[in-house]
Amino acid sequence: MTTTITGAFTSIDTIRNTMDELIAIGIDREKIFADVENNELKVMVPDDIEFEVTKIIKRHQPFDMSAYHR
């Protein structure tokens, strides 16, 4: 199964920093989407690494976060 994790941030710089950290742990760039208009970061990951990815996103202090399981 796949989970889409969405984090809402106050700045695009924070989104870029979060993306860099996710790529550094091996998340494919193709699975990471930056919505610049809404200052949101969406990451599609397998369920088994959802906890690790959520932990990284939370470290960058999003003001809102959600997960959608497929």
C-alpha cells in the first residue's frame, strides 16, 4: 500500500529543506511534489516507511499535516 503525506509550511525554503532531507534518505524525487501556490509538500511512500518520513517532515515544523492511505 501507498501513503501520501502532506505537510503545509509557512515558506518555500522550509519545503526545499524538507525535500533535500527526504532525498538524502533515499526517497525518489519523482515521489515528492512541492505545491508552491499552497506552500504544501506531498510525498508518496510505501506504508512501511511512513513513520520515518512523517518524523522528518515534523522536524521541519509544518503548521498542518495529513496522511492519505491507498
